[in-house]
Amino acid sequence: MSLLLSLVLAAGAPADFGYVQIPDAAKEAQAAELMAELRCLVCQGQSIHDSDVDMAADMRRIVRQKIAAGEQPQAVRAWLVERYGSYVTYDPPFSWTTAPLWLAPLLLLGAGLWLARGTLKRRRK
Amino acid sequence: MKRWLLWVPLLVFAVLMVIAGSRLLVPPQTVVKSALVGKPLPDFTLAPMVAGKPGVTRADFATGKPRLLNVFASWCVPCIAEAPHLMRLRQAGVEIDGIAIRDTPEAIGAFLARNGDPYARIGSDGQSQVQIGIGSSGVPETFVIDGRGRIAMQHIGDIREEDVPRLLQALEDAR
């Protein structure tokens, strides 16, 4: 009887988005994608999607609540970056600190092409 | 091709190894600072945590006098360690408001009875919504809020004896 009662009560209460998916599958997909690239601030190697720490659940709750309320994932991410800096996302925005990450591969590719060109030229002779 | 060019890859590799090696010696724990330091405290309202003490709202700040906003919990061990230093700050005339994270009135009551009660108000943040809202990533953390309601400083971790003068100075500067 008490079990039944607690089930009825649970059904009546709003879903706890820290542990329960958004009923709308499209929105849940958006939230899941975003949560996978947000850093858990307690266990810093994990995303809030992977972590079982209370704080990660609290962050998932905020993300799902905002997305369920119709916010865009980009806006939710910006909201968190505004509070924690770009360290909170695994997909940091382009800035002077992250520029080498993006530019180094291009520079290395250029250097490789230049080296290859020199070698090929010599072979042809 | 010039002969010295042959050494360039080895040199680049050596530099990378030195960078990687020196990072290995640095402890991996990274504190995440709030990006809201220097900005106004966001709007929030927290219900009272214990009977006989009001909750905390944004309106309690920006009253012309700087205050400390202490994020704590009864289940947090460093919070016990910083309690005597918060009491000292209180005795020095500092006004302190608390945000209790994921806690119960009974546990907070017992915590205050055991470790002293420096708080003018204590708000209950059962799901860390306000904690995340102000860019705090753990307990304990202490924010200096200036008289205009702006976050002047964030202290991460427990307040130790040597932090007390620093916090008093920050409160003085935030006047």
C-alpha cells in the first residue's frame, strides 16, 4: 500500500531532470549531445553525461530544464561559460589561448607539404 | 639541404618532452574560478534552511555594506576546519550569509551547534542551482560581495588562519 502510494506520488511530482530524460526525444537528444561536452567540475576528466557525482546531476538538471523550456543548446553552453569560463566545455570557443590548437595542424601540414615538395623535386632531377 | 636542419625535429621533440615532463610535476587538481568575479551577483532567492533564521536573496546584498557569502554543507569536512575562522571573522564584525548545499535542517542544526554559528542568514540550495548560478564549483567557497552587490572576490577551499587578514582586507577594499 505504501509502495503504491509512493508510486502515485512519484508520478504526480515533476520529473527530476538530474536523472530522468526529457519526455520530448528531440530535446533529450539535444541535451545529451550538450551534456557529453560539458565538464564535470568535481571529477574533472569526465563529462556531466558520464559522471555520477551529485554536482554532475545538478548540472544535468539545469541543462535539461533549460532545454525543456525551449532554450538552444548554444545558449545553455554560453550560460555555463559565462559562470565557469571556457574550461567547463570540452569544445572550447576559438580564442587566443585555443588558437594554437586549431592553427598548429595547418602549420604542420604546410611544413610537411613544403618538405615533400623539396624531396619530390630532387627525385625528378 | 643544410645539415643542421636534420637536428630540428629532435630539438622540437626535446622541447615537447620538457613541456610534458614539467606538467607531470604539477598536481593535476585544477580549481575552477568563477568567471563572475567583478560582475554583479546574479538574481536568486533561497528559502530558509533552519528555523529562526531567514533565507538568502539577491536583495540582501547591495545594501551599501560588503558581506561574505559562504557556500558550505554539513557533510563537508573542510567546512568544519574553516568554521573557527569564520567565527573569528564574525567576531571582527563581518556579516556572513550562508548557502547550504544539498542539506537538511537537522544536519545543519547539528553542524551549527557543534562548530558555531557565524551566519546572519542561511539559504537552502538543495539542488546546487544557486551555487552553479554564481559559478561556484565546490564546498567550501567564500565570496566577498561589495556594497553594490558585485562579486569582489572568490576564495576557493576552506578559509585558513592566514586567509583571514586577506579576506578582511578584501572586505575593506570592497566598501
